[in-house]
Amino acid sequence: MNPEPLSHFSHLDVIPNMLAGGAFLGAITFVFVYARYADWRATRPGKALMYWVIAFAALILMNTIHLATGRYPGIEFVRIVVYLSLGLAIWRLVWTLVMILRKGRPITLETFLVRKKDTE
């Protein structure tokens, strides 16, 4: 499939492109600061959070590039890798949360709906 021509972009497209780029810079800054100053490998939540933010940063970068250029050759393969990484990372985060919750009270519908303050 041929790439889309850039003529379909308007001047207003600059705003979401800049916002997406800014979100990517924020995510990648988090990754570098977290990697440098936190012992993120020490705990399962730390690892799960790092993997999710890296995958999220990749998603935002992919989106920003797509917003700026339109379709490009191989975008389908890039999307498969990025969405697979994001899906695995978020499910790892969910699994880690469930494992943490299981160490406390048993997980029931009530434990998800009732705040701790309500039970004390």
C-alpha cells in the first residue's frame, strides 16, 4: 500500500502532534529517571511498572510518527509489535496487582468495591 500524501494535514494538526510528542517525552523521561534513581528491579511492581511505561512510550512514539507522516511502509508490523508489547505489559501489571492483593485479605467482589476506611 502506498503512503498517504501529506496534503491531508491541516495547520491544526500541529497541536495534537505536539501534545503526543510531549506525552512521549514525559513517558521516556519517566523511564530514564526511574531506571537511574529507583531500584525498580527490586520488586515485582517496580518491574511491571517499568515495562508498562516503556510499552506506553513506544505506543505514543508510534502514534506521534503516524500523526506526523501518515501511513508508512511496514506500519502494520510496527503496530503488531507495539500493541503486543503494550498488552503483555498491562497484563503483567494486572497480574502483579492481583498477586499483591492475594497476600492480604482474600479477593472478593466486596474487596474491590469497599474502601479500607469503610471497613475500619
